[in-house]
Amino acid sequence: MLLGGKMKKNMLFIATGGTIASKKTEDGLVPQITPEELLAYVPEIKNFCNVDAMQPINIDSTNIQPEYWGLMAEIIEKNYDKYDGFVISHGTDTMSYTSAALSYLIQNSSKPVIITGAQKPIDASITDAKKNLLDSFRFAAEKDVAGVYLVFDGKAIVGTRARKIKSKSYSAFESINFPVAAIIDDNRITKYIRNEKSSETVKFFRNIYPSIFLLKLAPGMEPDVLDYIGGKYEGVVIESYGTGGLPFQDKRNFMEKLGALTEKGKIIVIATQVMLEGSDMDIYEVGSRALKKYNVLQAYDMTVEAAITKLMWIMAQTRDFDHVKKIFYTKINEDLLY
């Protein structure tokens, strides 16, 4: 169908629940609104898109599981040739994990895959849901938009760079260590990141390896926690301090435990608790010791969400350290600048 001389784009709307689709109950907000009902609140979308809708799951995103990311990728793969773009509505609590995961499960896409949601239900008297949903379809319908993005509060953020930084405010998400890709202001879209056309065809992956543990260090933590973690998980992402390092002085020596894990073939990634600027383990002894002595990786400027989901994607393919290292340090959807 033509609109002002332009062909309307065909979009698939994939609803997965979240606050945007929730209604009040005696137990609090619960996802209950159907995708058709969501779209009915934003009739303007019909002016520039033809939209089909489906709902594979309907959950609070706190209940998201890694296997659901594979399901979303599978749905998009099966429908890839039928549509010009895809919009996924999702709860905000784990949305940054999903946007990162889909960046690894759907690579070299020439079509947009947009994840969005809201801090207030769409049927609330005051809500950000309508704007976020409309912005997502506007951005998906924009010329030369390709790949995975999170769209929220008028910002399009590259999928691997999003992090939720506020629990209640509408400006809930920020782009970490990377510029915002675009600003969406009603009909006006200002792009700051240009999509580079990939010479490769789109690749889909469905397998994910969830046996990854995230450990956040705190002074006084006993190193033998790594013994337990190593018995349960094959990969560990450690949120260390500053530019990245592990304590080794006095009785709480994490270096010894780290060595035991790597000898068993566990994959260890050292990240930082600091949100901006990333890790650089060569700067201090507490970091360089670990890098020189053991088979460990560092996250550099990656978000923790990207590091975890990238490791889940990689370890579904291989657990050989050298192979894991090569793929982990390969830039995918702008996840790594170093």
C-alpha cells in the first residue's frame, strides 16, 4: 500500500508481556493485555505500517529465561522473509539482557529488530507506553535501519549497549560506553550512528548455554565461593572493582581459586562494577597478575549484560578457551570497541 508515494512497511509485532501489557490485580501488576489491545491504543501506527501481531509468551520480564531468547530468534527467523521489520514488547527489568542476547542470536540483519516496553501500563491515565510503542514502529519503518535496538523514552540504543539505570522514571535506559544511535521526536528521527551495510547475509542462532554465573565482588567475600560456583556453572563473569582486578593479599586470596577454576576448563570473564569506561586489567597488579597467569578474559567496555549473553551464545558452540577467546573478542553489533 502506498502512503504519500511511499510503500507502507509490513511489521510483525511480538508481544511478550511486561509492564506495558499489565493490569492491576490484588497481587500487583500482572501482564494481561493482548497484542491486539496494545496496538489499539496507538492507531497512528496504521498510517505508516501494516502490522501483524502474535504473543508467544505473556510474562513479567523478571521471569524471562535464556531459552525464551532462542524462541524469539526462531520466530523472527521463520518470519524474516515476510516482514520488513520486527517490534518486540517486553518488560523493562530484563530488557537489556534480551536486547543483548538477540544481538548475538540475530546477526547481520538487514532489517530492524526493535525491543521496547514501558514503565507504566498502556491503559494507565498517564503512561509512557504509547510513545515508546509508536516510536518503535516509527524507527523500524525508517529507511536504512537495520539490526537490533532498544527503543525507549525517545532514544534508540544499540542492542548490546543498553542498561536500565532507573527503576521508575520514564528515562529508564541509557547507552553505555557508546553513543545513542538515534533520537526519536514524534515524526522527526535524528540518527547519530550510521548503519554500515554488511556484505554478509543474516545469521540466526537458536542455541543458548545458560550455565553462566555472575559474581559481584565485595570486601570480605570468601574466595571459596568460587568452589561452589565452579561445581555448578561452566562460565563465570566476575564484576570486579575499578579497571578490573581480583584481591590476592592476606587470607582472602581469589587468585588461587581462579587458578583452580581455569585448570578445570571453566571460562572466566573479568568485568567491572563501574558502569562507564570499562575494564583495563593491565594497569594494576591486581589485574595484570590474573591476565598473565591464568586463562581469563576481560570485558573491556562491554556491558555486563552483553558479556553474559555473549558468553551464553559462544559456549553453546564451543567451550575451548582459545576458540571462546577469539569469538568473545570479535566485535558484534558494536558490543566492543577495544
